[in-house]
Amino acid sequence: MQIIPAIDLIDGKCVRLTQGDYRQKVIYNHDPLEVAKSFEDAGMARLHLVDLDGAKAGKVVNWKVLEKIASNTNLDIDFGGGVKQRQDVETILHSGAVMVTVGSIAVKDEAAFCDWINVYGADKFFLGADVKHAKIAIHGWLETSDRDVFSFVDYYASKGIKNIFCTDVSKDGLLQGPSTDLYKKIIDQFPEIELVASGGVASVADLQALKAIGCSGAIVGKAIYENKISLEDLQRV
């Protein structure tokens, strides 16, 4: 299982929200590149970079931060937040990301996203299946759709999407453990996908539990910034 540290961006700074609430914002570092380099130095190969300004604005905002990190590290970066137009995809890929993280567009405009899959290839997308009360949450978790997570994953798996991450919004930022039962159900139903767990990870034991159920990766954010899991712990895992 791959450990994927996360950096969330607001105003170009490294922040974390609680349950996607922009009012519950904590700034952890003013230099995301410094944070990214610390992950790379600790042996991490991936980075989950989230443009929270973009998610709120409905357009990519912090692409220059992506460009800076991609130019100064060897991390494989997935980047998303506010990806609504094909030009956003172009900007992200040209700025150095290996995958474009998408969520809302896959719910609100299936035709557009399927067109992107045909143009760029399914392997260029990291699909977010963000869940709130068993329904897919969109627009930076500010809105809940009528789509349930299983039909959502089923549809896009049939389109060739294999890289999917799932966040239970009710768990995110609370450091109370991940939604292991939900993830196991998804993995059991869709063994062909590479499911990455996101949200709630608070300990090495949580990571071991996610590995045991077959998650291909785990996104870790607040637990690192709050010193619940050290970079040395992640190296050992």
C-alpha cells in the first residue's frame, strides 16, 4: 500500500480544513514546497495536492504552486480542485502533475468527463468519490448530490477509470479513524480498481487496517501536521 501525503492549498499556503469547512481552517506552513520536499526526503513518492481556492471558485487557481513543486521535486503529483473545463486539465498536466484529480465534473457533467477520458486516457485521472451520508459530495463538499457511491464507482470503472480515492466527509480532519467498512465494501464489489482511502487516518494502526482490507493507497494529511504520525512512522510503514 502506498502512503500519499496531502497538501491542501489556500492563498498559496499549506492548510487543513475540518470536514471540508472553510471556516475551520488552520495554516500549517506558508511554503508548500518546503513541505513537499520534507515528504520527498522521507521517502514518499506521491503527493496529493488540493487547490481549495479552486474548489470554491470553480476554476483552477493555485497551478503555479503545482508547477513550483513539480519543478523542484521528483514527486508524482495528482492535482485537483475546481477542474471544470478542458483547459483546466491542460493547465494541470502542463504544470507537471501526473494525474488530474476530478470530482464534481464527474457528477455534474458525465459527457464532458467521458470526453476527457477519451482524449487524455483514463490513467490521467484520479477520481474522487467523496461521500457524505452515503451520497457523493461535490463542489469542495459544499453540496451533496443524489448519486450513491457504488453506482458512481461502477459507472466510471466501466469507462476504464481505475485510480479512485474515497473520502468520508464525516471523518475528514477529525482524526477518529477511516471508514474501513465502507472501503472494504467498495473493494469487495470492485476488485479491479485501485482504491485509495482518504480521511480520518490518525495512526499507524489505521494504515495497517487499510492495508489489510486491500486499499492500494492511503492519503494522510492532518495526522502528519498534528504530529499524530511522524514521517519516520511513514517510512517504516
